[in-house]
Amino acid sequence: MDEVIPVLLIVVVIPLWIIFHYVTKWKAMKGFTPEDEASLTDLRNSADRLEDRLRTMERIMDDEVPDWRSRNEL
């Protein structure tokens, strides 16, 4: 009988405690933090600026060298 309690703890209680502990951690981590949202906003703004620069560069290239697209296709 003295051996049943440690075995029961090791086989049942400790694994369940670990599982429930990490399930609660995962639920608490759902969603973005304000820092994550700010970073995503900054990244989106940077991507928009880069896209505008690329469009401007392509428009300049189209005006200066009209056939540049066909020369650089692989």
C-alpha cells in the first residue's frame, strides 16, 4: 500500500498537472499583445512604403527605358 501512492502520483497526478499547467499558459497567450500590434503596424507601414517606391521605380523605368521588362525576363 505504501508503494501505491508514489506510483499514483508519478503516473497520474504529475502528468495531469503538467498538461493543465501548459493548457492554461497557452490559453493566456492567445491574441496579440499591444507591442505585437505596434510591431505589425510598423511592418505594414514599411511594406506599404516599399511598395510605393517599387511602383515609382517601375514607372520611371517604363518612361526612361520602355523595353526594360522584356530584356530582363528569364
